[in-house]
Amino acid sequence: MSSRTLNLDDTLYDYLLSHSLREHPAQTALRAATSSHARGGMQISPEQGQFMALLVKLTGARQTIEIGVFTGYSALSVALALPEDGHILACDISDEYTRIARPYWEQAKVAHKIDLQLAPALTTLDARLAAGAAGQYDFAFIDADKSAYDGYYERCLQLVRRGGLIAIDNVLWSGSVAAPAEDADTAALQQLNLKLHDDERIDLSMLPIGDGLTLARKR
């Protein structure tokens, strides 16, 4: 037993992956392709992708949202976990980054589940709300520009059903959130973390997986 979360050195992290990680070949290939990308550090860790896939299965999710696609590993992980009629509303503004994702989505035979919308995410989400989609989604993942996280969260809270789950990435921000903010992104994350802690609309857990992952279940 342990009274706090373990620190993972490289040896223990490799053990974790070798004894837990189960990847589709397309996931492995996409991770490898992204590792050489100039912004490769933006990709979520494989154990986080696997954890999110398990959450999708546990909640029986069919309709999901992703805000911030990058090269598509998180969308691929979720799409593989969704049933055949499942759907991801995937929001991003970069054709350059998301173009990398498409061949791997096709390789895994999940491209038909992913509706990629290349537009500001708030515009896409507001359009869904205007179309009457409030309460129609089961799961949402937020991993985009930190200054807009609060706006993404509020839209997702409307769009997910009661009992639906919102996962928010980078909430520990390499530890920077525990010190006085020196930039706008850190300040935005600190403010959101404080807001979520006191938000009676949700059940909450902040997990030290990847760069910090908050789970918010809509009450």
C-alpha cells in the first residue's frame, strides 16, 4: 500500500507500459510518426489514451466530443473504444496537424466515426448547442488552447448528458500550477482548477496521469 501516488522513474514507467499497454498497430505507428514531429510533446501518453478508452467503454459512450485533435492519437484511442455506431465530434483548427491523423484513422478502420471540424472549437460547440444538441453527448475530452479551457468546459457541460463525463488534459501543467503563475496559460489552468474544485454541478477527480487529467462527471 502507499499513502500517495508513486513517482515513476524510467524503469518503472517502462514496466507499466510493458505490463498494461495494449495498442492497435495504427496507434503504435501514429505515436512513432508523431514522436519526430516538432510539436510531438503535445501528444498524450499511451497509458492516458488507454485509460480514456476504458472510460469510454465503462460509461457506454456513443456520442463524444474532442477539443484539440493534433495528430489524432487521442481521437484514435477513443474511436477504437466506441461501438460501430459511435461518433466523435473532433474540433481543431489545423489542417496541417490533423492531416497526419487521417491515414492512421483509415488504417484502424475508424475514420467513419470521426467528424473532424476545422474551425474554432467554440464556434463548432455553439453551433451544436444552437442546433439543440444539449445533453446529447456522453463523453468529452478537452486538450486545446488553455486560455479557452473555461469556455470549452462550460459548453461541454451543456452538451453532455447527466452522468456524462468530461476529461480535461494538462491540469498539472508540468507542475507549474502549484507555483505563482508566470504566464497566461498557467493562470487559466489555475483558475479553472479552483473553479472545478468548488463546482457543485459535477463530481470531480484530478488524476496524476500524463500531464494531469481531471475527470468531471455531470450531476
